[in-house]
Amino acid sequence: MAGITLLCKRVFPTAPPAPPPQRRRDDDDDGGIVVAVGVDEATLQALPLVLYGEARTAQTCCAVCLESYGGGDVLRALPECGHLFHRDCIFTWLRRRPTCPVCRAPPSPAPPADVLGLQLSV
């Protein structure tokens, strides 16, 4: 049995570890602090509000926290792909990563009207 395991390890070596997430160096700081790339606050605030009960979507839960949406939930939409998320969930995600958690599309502040249902202004 040990011989089979050794043979399998030689024939099917394990994959190398994944590279660390992309980061950029903050050149203004002499301390060499590494800053994760995310989305700026203006882009976050520009994401459209969508009432879940009025949205034309098959999505039933937030892909970040995995909690189900309720009919009266006000969500944030990523205009480029149309995916919906709880406000706090997508803000936390996009501050750390500059893409949609579902499809990796970049966020964009200009919503396509045919993707979103009701848009609310606060």
C-alpha cells in the first residue's frame, strides 16, 4: 500500500500553493507598508439601491454572508453584472477586493436600467 501511495505522489504531484493576492506598495510611506487594492468610497456610495421584492433576479441570498433576502430588503447592486448583495456585505468585500464576489466583474457606478428593478433614492 505504501508503494502505491509513493507512486501516486510521483505521478500526480500536488499543485504548488496559490500566489498571494495582488498588492501594491504605498510609495508615499517610508515604512514600506503594503496596502491591499480595493474600491474607493465614492464608487461604493454610487452603487444603486435596489428593493429585493421589486428586483428582476433569481438570486435568493447574499453571496458574501449567505443569508437569504427578504421581500423588503434594500440591497446594493453591482451595475456591471447585476449581482445583488446586502449593503454592508458588499461594502466590506469591495474595500478589500476590487471585483464582484460572484463573477469577478469590476464595479461601475453607472447602472444599466434593464438589469435593475426599482431604484431608490435616499
